[in-house]
Amino acid sequence: MVLVAEHAAETEQQDRFAEEAIGHLDTLYRGALRLTRDPARAEDLVQDTYVRALRYQNSYQVGTNMKAWLFAIMRNLFWDRFKGGRPEDVSLDGDGQFALYDTLRDPSAMPEADVLDRIAAEEVVKAVEQLPELHREVVLLVDVEGFAYKEAAEVLGVPIGTVMSRLHRARRQLQKLLYDYARESGIVHSKGDEA
Amino acid sequence: MNCTDCLEKLDRYVDRELTDAELNEVRRHLAECPPCEDLYRLQVNLRRVVKVCCDQGVAPEQLRSRLRQILF
């Protein structure tokens, strides 16, 4: 009888884990789509993420951030499977310095805030998908999923400073990509165009 | 606070990752510096637009069914 009760409790715990995990499916799938840029690969990546999560469910601490835990599994799988190894091998961080200031020096390089609202959603997604993966994944975690820097750092296995520098660079790249698109499609004209 | 200090903290300001004291300093600077205020508005909008545009779509139903079979 004790064994039966134990088994029932285990099954209940397993079901609770599965329910909570599957509650993050849409979010994970969208993240996988942005990472792989391919629906079939995104499906594979998500399925493998859940298989691995199930296998290692004992390492998940109930009450902690399951979305972050699943994202960590998924991005590690992504790098292993599609990028041939650990992302640290493909460092884009250079000297890690913030290149913050040229935006102010060149005001024409800065689109007005409301220009962004006139750009179609698929163009914004396209711009995000053009970012190098190391930058794209930080944008996904912080800007799309709303993770705090500390949580994003834990998912990525890097220091908070690295999250900040990658995020900063990613946003600058995004500004430029979207501004270039806005100019090319006539949403905005630069001073040079008017002359 | 000057513009350089403000820009260095702008990402963290937008992301609510500053201490209260830092946050107040940035807020005061933005109130009196239109170029930094413009950049701040741009950053906020960029974050919002990226969130809205990338947060659309649901997982295919077949994937959901396969996962339910695996998980339950």
C-alpha cells in the first residue's frame, strides 16, 4: 500500500511538472523560431528541449523560474546542435567596451522614436533575426521575455556585464537596421536625401 | 550627471536595473537634456516594438500533441 501511495504521489508530481512545462510551449516555440529562423528546426529544437527537460526534471527546483530553466536547456541545445559547439568559441564581445557615444555625435543616424511604429511587424522580426546569435538571444531574453539581467545571465551562463554589453550592441544594431529599412522604404528621409 | 554618464546608464534605466539613487539622477538629467531624452524615448520604443512584434504566434498543434504524448 505504501508503494502504491508513493507511486500515485510521483505521478501527480510528474503531471504537475508536465503541465507547468507545457504552459511555456508557445513562448519557447517563438524563441526557437527566432533562434533557428526555420519552422521545422524550431519544432525539432522545442521537442528536444522538452525531452531533455523531462530527463533532467529532478534538477529543476520547484518554485524557481521554469521558463528560465527551459530557455537555458533550449539555447544550450541550439548551440550544440545548430552551431557546432559552445557559443564562447564564437565570441563577438571584443574588448567588451560600450560603444555608446557615436549616436549622439551623429544625430542623423538616430531615427525619431515614433518612426519605429510605422515599420511593419515582419520587418522588425526580420531585423531581430539578422542579429548575430549571441546578440539575438539576449534581445529575446530581455526585450521579448522580460528577464532581468541576472536571470538572463544565468540562462546564458555569462556574467551580468556580458549581458549588458551584448544587449547594448544588439540594440544599436537593431536601431541601425530599422533606420536603414525606414530610409530605403521612404518611411523616413535623411537630411542628405533632401539636399 | 553629464550626457556621457547618462548614456552609460540608459540601457539599465530603460530596463529598470538601476538603484533608486541612480534612477533619480538619470531622471533629473533627462528632464533637462532634450537630446538624451530623445534617445531615451527611442530606446523605450525600440524595446516595446521588438516585444510586440516578436511575441506573436503560437506553437503548431501537432507539436503540442506530440509533446503531450511525451510528457504525460
